[in-house]
Amino acid sequence: MAKEISLATVKKHNKADDLWIVIENKVYDVTKFRLEHPGGEDSLVDVAGRDGTKEFIDVGHSLEAREIMKKFYIGDLAAADIKKNSPIRCAHVGLALGAVFLGFALIYVIKRGGGPKQ
């Protein structure tokens, strides 16, 4: 079983010479990798001591990058610190469907010339 590491612990490792990051709820010690990182040291230092998942995904890292990451894996983010995505409620679906229906109705009316007469 993987070691659980709290976000509070990760936050303590927020310097270039002691650099931990969280990616997809996994904790990595990338201190020794920072000078080799193709995106430059600053891109890692910017997310030091916190969750860098969004930035990691936004850049579009390759499968090779994900393989390299395995060497720096030190544990999983503690379950208590994992953000829970709120489930989509029925009301949200209803509002979305209503908006889509209203949009199609509006397009239909405009194309048929049912807009205001001048």
C-alpha cells in the first residue's frame, strides 16, 4: 500500500531545493529533476508545495513524461485532502436541457421570420 501524504506536508516542500508537487492525487518529490525539466525549473517551482494537476494537464505532457514521473513518486495524497467533485444534480440537467430547447426554439422562430415586424 502506498504511503499517504497530507497536503499540509506537501505545502512544507515548496522551495527549489525541496520541491514536492501533487499531480492527479499522487505526490512527487521532483527536487532532483527540476534542472532537467524540459519546461524549465521555474515551471516546477511555480507549483511547488501544491496541486499542479491543472497545469500539468494544460501543458499536455506525453506518455514519456508520465513514465519519467514514476521515478519521483513518493506516495498518495491523503484521502482527507482529495477534493471531491460534486455530483451533477437533476436540477442542473434540467436547466441545461431547458437552455438547449430554448436555443433551438429561438433559432426556429428567427429562421421562420417570426421575429418582430417592422
